[in-house]
Amino acid sequence: MTAPTVPTDSPDSPDSADPAGSNVSEATASGSGSGSGSGSGSGSAVATLLASPRVRAGVPSVVLAAFLLIAPSSFDGYGISLLSKALALGVLAVSVSVLAGYSGLPTMGQAAPFLVGAYTAGVLGTHGHTIGVVQLLCGTLVAAAFAAATGLVAIRTRGVAFLMTTLALGELTVTAAGEWRSLTGGTDGMYGIPPVQPLPGMATLNSDRNVYWYVLGATTVIVAIVWRVLRSPVGKLLLACRDHEARMRSAGHPVTRYQWLAYVAAGALAGFGGVLMCTVNQYVSPDDGSFSNSALVLLAVVLGGATSPLGALLGAGLIVATRDWLAGPFPGHGPLLLGLMFIIAVYAFPDGVAGIRFQALRVPRVLKRRGGSA
Amino acid sequence: MGAINAHFVPALDGVAYGLLLFVAAAGLTLLFGIGGVLNIAHGTLFALGGYLAATVSNGSWASAFLGLAVATVGGTLGGAVLAAGTLPLADRGHLPQALLTFGLSLVGGDILSTVYGGDQHPVVIPNSVNGTVHIFGHVYPTYRLMFIVVASVLALAGTYVLGRTRAGSLLRAAADDRDMVGAMGYAPWRVHAALCGAAGALAGLAGGLGAPIIGPGPDTADKVLMLSMVVIVLGKPGSVVGAFLAAIAVGEIETLGVSISSNWAPYLLFGLMTVALVVRTFRGSSASAGAAVGAHA
Amino acid sequence: MSSPSGAATIEVSGLTKAFSATVAVAGLDLNFEAGRRHAVIGPNGAGKTTLLNLISGELRPTSGRIRYNGRDVTRTTRAKRSRLGIARTFQQPTVWSTLSVADNIALAAWPHSQLRGKWRRRRYRELSESCEGYLETAGITALADRPAGALAHGERRMLDIGMALAADPRVLLLDEPAAGLTDQGVERLLTAMRALPEQVTVVVVEHDFAFVAAVADTVTVLQDGALLATGTPAEIAADAAVREAYLGESAVGSAGSGPDSRDPRTPATVAGDADRPSYWKFDSSDDSSDDSSEETL
């Protein structure tokens, strides 16, 4: 589900498969101070308004916001908790889009910091610290520290190697979670985590509905922050690294540092999502960090458009809807539906996938291999 | 001396397991090193082979061979599906293909668990190999010993094909420069289909042969996939011997490693994999105009 | 924008670069004086681009030293060398395609600007505004808001040059800047190069001798990775060894060449042929459809 292609003044480059195409026009607007998009006044004000790229990019957000605000009144408890789960997973998907979409590092291991965040919240909760904001803060920090450590290793690789490294690191994390029985409860998981109170003095979130509003609020705040940061020059740095890392180095940028920072930020974000998931489920198990989860959110990013945090959220929602809701009439066949969705998505959304490109390791080629070295 | 005695059986198990992984990973390496496709459905094909063999084999030698044949054919058909699915994506790069194979693995896995249920599916092997033999004073399952022999023969045969036949040298050339092979007049889609089919056949055969060792069950696919990936990462790219040694190493870690100290095996495995990935990439980045992880794994 | 004091020398001694079997650069000793315009020419495979890659840091030498203003930078990373003041362009102009032209220039200037907090929008805007001059020099002001990926080849080339200039370098390395340009494009390039500040040391790798003659103070000729000759453009044009290197066994000189001889327009002819407007190449040089000087793995 990609945002509508946005008309800009300049011809769309074939590489710019960015459905949130306002990214480029906004970027140039903030960069060189020129006016945004095709908002030149002619015709009625409404038509001008609708033609403005900013507004058109905003339409999906408005629709989504409306849905998220209205839906709870018509869903039952199960439906609402599904929505909450989708939001938590959505935050994880956004973290993947930061790495895969902006930094050009498709990853199969973001479920690891997600798991770390979830366990942090779980441990805090079972030890009596049930203030939501505190859990969020701690979970995010611990996950960030985790990503900082693992990033030192992961960032040394690129492309498929990076994919496999993050996968391996994810598996290591899941194994460790299963083994560290004293902290995590082992492979059975940590259950009976008490519900949280968002801020000191507020009521404990006892119902699905209340939990939903809390999760929605937290998600909105964090996604808004991420969105702002990605639209700023920071996003440009990452995109340039994705487009041509070697050129960044040639220009003098400390690329490794940028990517490590992006990795840490993505880890923090994933941790945030993990805390939310813990709050929703009141249960954490090593399965939450499995490679399937990582792959699913990568799919979410593919569906939603690689550089669109909003798209990532929508993609995550679609996945949860398919796996847990659509699969209702076909119990146990969630994987089948998901698999079909993967297959369809890959064919039907070349832009989404095109937006994620392998940040290949570039080695200077001096000798021509074909046609002789002449 | 006592330590060697205590660990003899697991060590031998490690060889069997390693050989199994070698044959299994061969298909994955083939596709990845030459076709550039990270086949996440690899484990599923292995499991398919195992299930098919288990269904057909009923204790007679004839049915055992038939079971292997069916497993291989089943794997090849799976490979054909893979080829059909990934071919249109060939010019879109590695990631779409990997995602597609992941989708196929989900679908395939679901079909398998629907047809065969969620439990381990034991295989009936002919009675003559269903017993034990005495080796060096130890009791060891006959089938495993026979498997070691068979798999070794397979491995040697494979090495011969790769090294001494025209098809083999074509394969090695394709691993070095994929486009060259196209330039030599082999239609790319044919090459692609052949690779997928061969990879599928190898996976299916391995699954059938290995069914009495790694029984077909709900976890088989994931386990075999993970282990195969570790093998191809640890093995030196382009070297059959390297892949062989890596497979044996992984096999030993999974068996001997577990018997020595049950906690460390999975850490060791994925830890080694990570180290290998980092070292490989690092070496690639020190500007040698040659192989790097992305191309050969 | 910080302006380091004056130009810098580049000195290489005993520089060797070997790739497994091939030696691209063999024991080169060169000295590029500060503030002058140097050209490096030579037949294909002479090692010119390798030399640039070694100086800019894309490649690590097998042996030998590289000195930048007396400072040994052999072990310094690419990014650090850039920050020290070595900028370059590429055979295939490499730009950041999803970003606008203005952003490309700004990001190229970023590591060399003293502004703090450029990741903030306001500071970034300052940076961008201060880069407008570079856009003008490169003649691409009109394209400022276009995504760089949408540029035509010639425009991309100028952007590449603009990006190198934005780094306010003390040493500027240009890798075949005239390749693939129309006559008009070459004119623009010449203008830009003549407008370069005196303090910048320029090293140009080129095939086009007329271009070289118009721009360079000294010409260095490489062959098979070793130094063949060095001198002013006129001296090189008259050098018999150079002519032989380019034309092989065919007749030296212009008139009287038989029907078999290769292109009769030698450096000698062109140097004296002021009316001829075209910029011919020495040999059937690399087509611009070549892969970039960087290889994707």
C-alpha cells in the first residue's frame, strides 16, 4: 500500500522509487529555499490545495489517523488488542525502514532489539516498576545499548552479508533469551506481567481499550519524532550513504559512524516497540525475537514503501490483519496467507522492494574483466 | 582415553551429520554462489524430501530406493516452482528473490504441516540396516554408518563432476562470472532453471537420505536452513573442500559440542558465522579485485 | 568555508599495486608540484586510473609510499584524505541519485565546512546557500532542484566536478573528465578548469591529447604501470618513445603513412594543427557504458 506518487517539478528519476515523493521536493525546499512542488496558484484554491504534494502525501496519514481514532468504538476486545499489537509491530517496522529504506541496509535481525526492549519491560514490570513511561525509557535505552554493541560487529558487513549477520545475531539473542532462565524465564517465556500505569498517579491500564489509547499515543509520539528526523538533513546523509557509500567516503564523510548511529537509533526504536508489545501481551517469550518476526516486518516495509514510516505502519497493520484476523476462518493457516501475501507483494510492489536496495560493498575495479584488459 | 571413549559416538555422529549437511548445503551454495538467489525455501525442500521418503519407505529395500527417488523428484519439482517464481525477478536483484523464496517457504511449510500433521514423522528403514554394529568397542547404529559411506561416495562423485567434467567446469566458470556463461550461448533462463532444479534435487535427496537422522518434522525446515546457511558462510567460497570441512565442523558442533557442553553449541555456531561474515567482508573491502561475500558466500 | 593555505604536492615513491597476477602500477616515482596542472596519459591498461585510486585512497598500494605535502598518507583512509584536502572525480560520474543537485553539492561540501550542527535544518540551509557558487562554476545552477539521478551524462559530469570543487580541495584529481562529453561540454569543462584557483594542484587523467595540451603544464606518460616520459605537452608530443607506445609498429609521424597505418593524427599533428576543432582520442578508448570505476559485489 504505497502513498500516491507525488508530482514534482522535476522528472522522476528511475532510482527515486520513493512513494513519499514529497521527500525529494521537501528536501529541496528545505535545502535551497525554493518553493515546494507545484503549488503555483491558478484555478480554485481547493484544486491548488489538492495538487500540493504536501497535502497529497498527507491524505493517507489523515485516513489512517481517522481509522485509528474511530475503530476502537466498533471493535471488540480481541480486535482492539490486535490493533495494539499491530501498532507495536508497526514501530518495529519503522525501525526496519530506517535501516533498510534510508540507510540501504536490509536487515533480518531487528526483532532482536525488539525482544530486548520487551524483556526489559517485563523484568521491570515483574519487579514492581509499572510506570509506563519509565518502562519505555528503560527499554529503549537498553535496546540502544544492545544495538550499539552488536552494531560494532554488524556494521562491518554489507548487502547479503549484513542480512545474514543480523540474522545470526538475532538467533544468538533468541538463544540467549531461552537460556537465561533466571532473568527471562527461559523458553517458556515470562508471563503474568502486571499492567502499567502510563504516568505516576494515573490509573492502571486494565482494559484492552485503555491499553490501546496508551499504545496509540506512544506510537504517535515516536513515529512523529522519527519522521521529523528523517526529513531533516540527517535523512539526506543516510540516503546518500544508501545511494553511493563510496562517494560519501570520497567526499570525506565518516560513513561507518553514520551507519552505526543509524543502527543504534533503529535498535532503540525497535526496543520501544518491544516495550509496547510487552504492555499489550503482558507476556514475553523468545519467539517474539524470532527471525520470522524480522522477516515479517521487512515485508511490511516492502508493502508500505521503503522510505515511508507511515507505509511501514500500514504494512504492519496489513500483516497482523492477514495473519491474525483473516486467518480466523482458516485456523492455523496464518503462514499460508502470509506466504501468499509475500509472493504477491514482491510482484505487485516493485517500488516498495526497489526502494530497498542492497547497500553493496563496492570495491574499486581497475582491471576490466570482460573484453580483455587492453 | 576415557574422554575419547565417552565422546566417540557423538564424534562419529558429527561426521554423519556433517556429511548430511554437506550434501544439503550443496544445493544452497549452488543457487547462491552461482544463481545469486538466497533460497530461504531450502529447508522446506529438504523437509519435503524427508516426508516423501518417509511416506513411501515401508521397510523393504525396494521401497527405500523408491522413497529416495520420490524424494529427489519431489525436490526437483520444488526447484522448478522456485525457478518459475524467481525468474521474472532475476533483474530486480537479490532481495526480491530472497523475499519470494521466503514466501514460498511459508506456503510450502503450511502445506506440509497440513498434509503431515505437526508431529515428528518416523521413517521405516529396511531391517538389515535397522540395527547396530560394533566399532572400536562401541555400539553404533548401522544406518548412520551406511549413511557415512553413501554420503562420502556422493561427495566424492560431486567433487569429480565439478572438477573433471565439462558441466562441472561450466559451473565453476559461472560461479566466477555469471555473465560469461550467458555470453557463451547458454540461455539464462535455462541455466537458472537447471540450477534451481539441481538445487531442489540435492535438497530433496539429502532430505530423503537424512530422514532417519534428522527426522522430518515441523522444525526440520528451519533447522536445516539455519545450519546450511552457517555451513556456506563458514566454508571458503568456491572451494568444495572448504565447504566440506565447514560442514563437518558444524556437524561436530551440533553433536560433539552438545555432548561436551550442552549450552554452548548454538552460541558457537552463530558466533562463528558472525565472525566469518565480518572477516570475509573485511578482507573483501581491502580492495582485492576478487571474490567477496556478496558474490560467493 | 575553510581555506587551507595554498596548494599541496603529491609525491609517490616506489608505488606498486598488484592484483593477484597482474601488476597495474610498478614502482612509480612521481612528483606533482604544487599549484601546477598535471596530466597523466598513457595507453589503456597503463595504470592511470589505478594511480588516481591509489592517491585518493580507494586502493591500498601493495608497496611504496604516498606523500601529501610531505605527510605520509599511505595508511590514511579515503575519508580522512578527503578531509585533508584531496578531492577527485570519477570516470563514471557518481552522484547521489535520489537527492537533488543542490543537496549533492551541499553534502560534498559538508565535511569541509566549519559550521557546527549542519544536521539541523537552518545550518544546513546556510551550508547550501554558501554552495551556490559551486553550482555556478559547474554551470548547473538551473538544475539545482532536480534529482541527480535524472541528469544527462554531461550534466552529471559537471555535477561530479562541482562536488569535487565544493570540498575546497588543495589537490584535485580528475579521472577522464572529458570522456563522453560533447564539444560544448568540453568547452564548459575547460572554462571551469581555467577558473580553478591557483592554489589547487590538479592532476588530470585523460585520453584526449588536445584537451591535455590546452590545460596542462606538465604531462606524465605511463605505460604498463611504469613511467615512460614526462615533460611539457610540446615535449611529449615530439617524443618518439611516446608515439611508438601509442601507435605500435605503424609508421611514426603524419605524412606518408600507408593505408594500413592507424589513425594518422598523432600528438605531433594535433599540436601543430590549430584549426582542427575536434578532440580526438588516442585509441578506441573505453566506451562510456563501462561500469563505474567501482564494482558492485
